[in-house]
Amino acid sequence: MTRDNINRRRVLTGAGVGIAGAMAGCLGGGGGDDDVQFLTDYYNDAWQALWDDLEPEFEDETDIPMSIEEAGMSGSQESRLSQLIQAGNPPEANTSTFDQVADIWETDQLETVTDVVSSIEEVNGEVSTGGAFLGEGDEFYQIPHGVYVSNFQYRADVYEALDLDVPETFSDIVENARIIDEAGGDLEDMRGYGLAGAKTGKSQDEMLVLLASAGISGIGLAWKDPDAREELEINWPEDTVIEVLEYVDELSQYSPDPTSIGWSSSLSSWVQGSYGQCYHLNAWPAGITALTAEGEDSDALRGVAENTKVIAYPMLDGVDPDENWLSAPAPDGYHIFANSERPGDAKEWFEWLYADSMERTASFYGTDPGRFLPTYSDVLESDAFQNQGIYQAHPHLVEKLQYCQDEIWGNHYGSVEEANTSSPVSLYMQRQWFYGEMINRVVTDSMSPQEAYDWGYEQLEEAFAEAQDTFG
């Protein structure tokens, strides 16, 4: 189920919000058997402070006990969720993109949340997902929070110091990476590019976007008949995939150890100035740098945040931007488990959180500034959003988010109509870790690009067969 209407107060900034505090968070731990258990990766110092205020307030008003547990980011959260489900004790709710729970949804283990979403829309505006899959028919199975718009980020001050042009192609990125890497002087400790090469998480996402920016399906599937859209088939051109793998192999020469770079480490590395270019989401690196700058009262970090520029990811050489296979940003939000003890109480929790007031909703986007583009159409341009302390101190963050929405999402997603393979099968494929592991195998020299393609194609065939068996 999709909704395609794309409309073009509290922030913790006191001492002690350093790099680790801004990103790592604290382990919540499971609650009692009668609690509503909520697993989330919306968890840093600022989120924790907000949860610490909201949780007892909700419990006092409703007599519903809550237990909020930090579950880690992509890769670790799935493991924790799987552990609970296999033990026959699913949590009431979690946060994730929909593809992370596609198989759970298909086996009827998710609650519909359409009524909750409708209540939230009355306060915050309609949900905008750009065609992303959130359920079936008229039913929502995710309470959306925000969307992830993929992009390229670079340090404008570094570009200016080295007289670099904004890249338009993969080759431009490599050349800029080489120049940054060899610059010396004040930039002696900065590498040219931060390439994600850990086996799960960010490398997965980066690989799919690189393939889309090469003009092909990232997941390797396309409709047999683009008009009917009834059956998918494998479509993963060997020459193009290998060319992308050769690109990441070349980039790795100008990167810190790629196997050490995932979502969390990429953010801390950006704050530390470890590299001058990277793939990322929305304005997340700029936001986490701004939050750290305010916590440490650092003008230097304020400069880094402001000089973090966001553009659409450049294209493979010779591929027109209109051939980009990016289809829709990934919506992230909350899922409620039908087999849990108190799914109805979990619904009440999220309706209480988001359908109370625009001010409360807006406050959630100041805890992780720049990470999410708000899903609800009235939030980004509201005074409640823009008057938060972090956005008042860093108005460029609002500008970057608006650019992600209007320019990157508006003009670089959905260019290829047949690229919209939104379906349970494609969701299942997006959560197969072999895409990211292909990068890992190339950058660790355990496979050549050709060998990685051959291995990846075998994994693609196996996963596609599993998806067809699971979803029909």
C-alpha cells in the first residue's frame, strides 16, 4: 500500500553530548513480562532523555508499563528481534525499515496500524512515501516516522582548499578521493573517501545505490512485463555489476579500512574528519556533527557541519541521471507484532506519541538531527520543527533536508518507471546481505570483481528462489 502525495523543542545540547554519546546510546535491557517491550535504534543521549521523560508520563496517564530497549543498528537489530521471535516471546514493537520485517509481515505476524496512522495524519499531515511498500490494499503495517534519501556527501571546505569540482561521475569521485588522499599539510590525516566494507548494514545499502546509479536494478530483479508488473525475473548485467565492483575496489585505495566502516562508525569518522567524501542518508553526518558541536561548544565542528554538502549520488561514467534506478526512499518507522502480549497497548503508545501535537512529533526529529526526512507532509516546514534549538543554531540542516526532499527525492528518484519493483519479493531481496558482502570480498582481496560477481549471482539465484517460494 502506498501514498504518493509528495509535498514539495527539545534538543539536548548541553555538555557531555560527545561523539560516543551522540551515537552509541545506552543499553535499555528487557523489561518485565507484563511490560510493552519496544526495541528501537532511535537511541542516543538525546533520544534517551526524551524516552526518559515520555515513558513515565505515558505510564502515569494510561497505567500501561513500557520497556524501551536499544537494539542497535542494521545487522544487530535483526539478530535481537529474531532471538525473541524464536523464543516465542516477540516484542510488542520495533523500529526498522519495512524490508527488515517483510517475511514477518508475509506470515501474518504484524498488526495493521491503519487507524493509528490516520489519527497521526490528522495532526501532522498526510504520509508521503513516494511509492514505497508499507502494506497491502488500504492497510498500513508500519507507523512511518521518516524516510531515508540516499545521497553523496562531501566537505566543501576541503574541495575549496584543493580546487576540486563537484563530481558528476564515479570517475570524478575517484579522482577527488586521490587528490584529497595525497594532499598532505593540514589534510595529512584525511582520507579521500569513506567506503563501507563491513559485511552487513551500510555496505548493503551503498552497493544497492551504486548499482542504481549505474542504471540497473540494484537487487538484480526487473519485471518480465513492465506494464503488467505481475512477475519478476533476474536482470543483473555482468559488465555493469563488475564495473561497479571495480569502482569500489579503486575507491578502497583511498579509504580507511573499509571493513571497519558501518553506519555508526561512518558518523563518528565524519565528525573526526577522517575522510572528505562518502555515501550517506539525508543530512545525517552533518546533523550528528552539529549535535556534537553544540555539546562540545566547538566552532571547528560547527564549521565541519556547515561545510558538509549533500548532492545526488553521481552516476557511473556514461550513464545519464535520467537512467537512475532509484525508485523510492526507504520509509523507517514502527511495527507492531500480532503475536505479542499487548499489541493494542503498543498501538496506544504510538498514537499517544504522534497524534497528540505537532510540537511533540517535531521534537523527535531534533534528537537525531538530519537522520530522517519527516514522513508526514506538514512537519518539515512547520514552526514546531524549525524552531527547535539545534535547527535554530544550524539552519543549514533544514536547508539540506529540504534539498533532499525537493531536489534529490523530487528529481533523482522515480526517473525509470520500471524500476519500481515494490512487492514482497523485492523487499525480501533488499534484506539479503550478499550485496554488501560482495564489496567486502573485493576490498579484502578475497575475490576479484569477476569472482565476486559470479558468487553474488549464485546468491541472487538462491535468494530469488527463496523469495518466490515464500511470497509466491
